Amino acid sequence: MVTHVTRYAGPGCVEALRKAGYTVLCHDETFLDEAERTAYEDGRDGAVACPARTAAGAVGQAVKRYGRLDLVVSNDVHPARYLPVDQADPAELRQAAEALLVTPAAVLAKAAAHMKRRGSGHIVLMTSAAPLRPEAGFSAYSSLRAGASAYARAAARELAPHGVTVHAVAPNFLRSETYYPPELWETDEGRARLRDLLPAGRLGTAEEIGDLVVFLGSGSADFLTGDVLHFTGGWM
């Protein structure tokens, strides 16, 4: 199962998992509309658009529909708004915390309950590498992303005895309309900036992050758990 499939790392995860042979239950806020679900599934064999209102609700629907859940990707998205610390808006902070910390915790809890009973499973929280270098004006965003990564690490320690792995994948410079739209970065000026900013000198691709998630859910390296994997092209 993948949440918020139309944004951030969602498209890359869904495509890579489909190619790897998974049936992927896909959650997105737009899928409350039946026409949107039909349009999304068209041409995507193995992708099933889920009408659940919440990401955690989609976990329950996956278990009910298929009787098992092998891999959950909580692909959490919220705008990285510029908000100086002396202008913090409590309402906006609560909204960001709901999206970036409460939602993945709820998804993880629901998935963990099922996977513990089965004695196996894989959970990936899609967070961010922003906490490695918190920028002025983005303390709330960076702190909440750091909290989600820490939550994944703590959950991994708790769930490892039950055969369940948990990881945080923390991207930066991932090509996506959500945070790094190609129309801004894949220009001559944008490419020059990328060469200055990170060793790889380019944006990460949907295919690359999708393949990473497939590996984490493959069962090939289940001794690996509790890591925060910085998907950053060498930016640290």
C-alpha cells in the first residue's frame, strides 16, 4: 500500500512496485471521487485506487480486501512553508504536525498491528533530509520531518522481534511537482545550481526512489531495519 500516490515519492513507488509484481492499493485524497479512481487505474495494471478517506483507513481496507499486507509506504506530504520562528502560527503548526507526524504514526500503528500478527512485514515512512541542514524559516518543517524519522527508528526497535522492518527514507532534491518541480530545476540555470549544491549534480528520479522502496520491501536484507536512508545525491 502507498499513500498520497499522486505526489512526492508516490508515483515512483507505485510504478516500481507494479513492475516488481506487487498489487498496490493506492490511497489519495482525490480518490473519494469514483471518476478519479477510474482514471488513475486506467493503464496501471496492479494499481488499485482506494476510496478510503484517510491514509490509516486505507491500511484497514487493504487487509480486509486482500487478507494480508506485505509493505506499507507512508508517503507524507505538506508544503514546506517559510515560517520564521517569531511568526509561528499555532494553527498552521498543528496542521503541519497532523500531516507529517500524526498521519504516518497512525498508518504505522494500523500496519504494525496486522504485521505483528502475521510475524512479517515492511514499513517505510517517506520523510525528508531537510533536518540535516535546517534552514532559517523552515524550523517547523524540518523538526516535524525529523520527528517522523525518529519515530520510524523507535518503531523498528519495537517491531524487530516480530519480524517487521521499519525504515525512514529521507529524500532531498527528489524530482517531483511537490518540492522540486522539473520546470524550475531542469533548466540551464537550475542544473548549474544543482551542480553547486550536491555532488550528484542532478535531481533524483522517481524510478530511483521507487527501486529503493522495492529493495526495502523485498525481504532480501531484513537484518537491515531502523535506518534513516538519506536519498540526496551526496548532499549532507
